[in-house]
Amino acid sequence: MSRLFGSIRQNGYVVKDINTALDHWTKMLGIGPFYKIDKIPLSSYRYRGEESPVELAVALGFSGGIQFELIQQLNDAPSPYLDFVRDHGFGLQHISSWSEHYDRDLRTVVAAGISVIVEGKVINGPRFCYFDTGIIGGTMMEMADFTPEFAARAAKMERVACEWDGREPVRPYVSLLQAS
């Protein structure tokens, strides 16, 4: 466990085509089901201090207690995803911790000298930030606000993944919002 970030809860992969990636992850790797958002509703997204109108398709699934996020950027707005693809190709762009004390933990990381390069908020979802990993290059660190709503959705995804029989490998994210 990281002293600054806590446990790693998610691996985020930038993919060229989300549907092709979903087919590979579910059929070839047997991970799923994934919950897909065709265009994630962001209320804000700042990259390197500037607003960026980034548009993303995202799919979320669990395996072994780790959430896997597949990310396809749909436009050419400035982002760490396009930077990653330019510099490294497609692949593991970030690892993420989920903080129950987001503001406090964010202050702790910044006080340790690590710069925030992305600040964002999902409509009816968590705040999140990415930290500058320029000194090591490649994979970035993300921290997300582990709100009770986020926790409930993640727990439901993880529970469904444990019981998954291979049917319905890709599901709409809104199905998580329905009663279980």
C-alpha cells in the first residue's frame, strides 16, 4: 500500500476502439462484465490548469478486487490520454486509489511535492485528479473521491463480476443505478 495514496483500486487503459477492446477483455481475457458509458458526463475537466472539453467513452469492470477502466478519447481536446498515446502508444495510462478523505489526501500529496495536472468531476459522480509523473514517465497516478454513492456502485460491480457467467459481457452503466 502506498503511504501517500493508499491501496490501488483501479487500472486505467487507453484504448484505440472501446468496442474492440471490450470484445478482447471479455472474450479473450474473461474479465467482465463491463459497464459502458458512451460519453462520460463531465461537469468539469481541467488539464494543466486550462479547461479542456475532453470527450471520453469509458467502460468499467472488475476482476480479483481490481477495477479495470477502458478509456477511448472521442475528440482531440488536450488530455493526458492523448499525451500517453503520443508518447507510449495505447495501454496502461493510470493506476488509481480511491480516497474516503479526498480533500485531506489531496493536500497531503501536493504537500509532498507532487503536482496535480488534471482536476475533474463527473456529473452525479466523483471528483478525480491525476498527478504529474513526468519524472518517471508513462503511467500516471489518479485519485478519486470514494463517496458513498461511488462505493455502492463499485461494490455492486465487484459483486456482479464475482458471479458473472459470461452472459451480457457489456452492460449500460445506467443499469448500475437500478435497484439490485
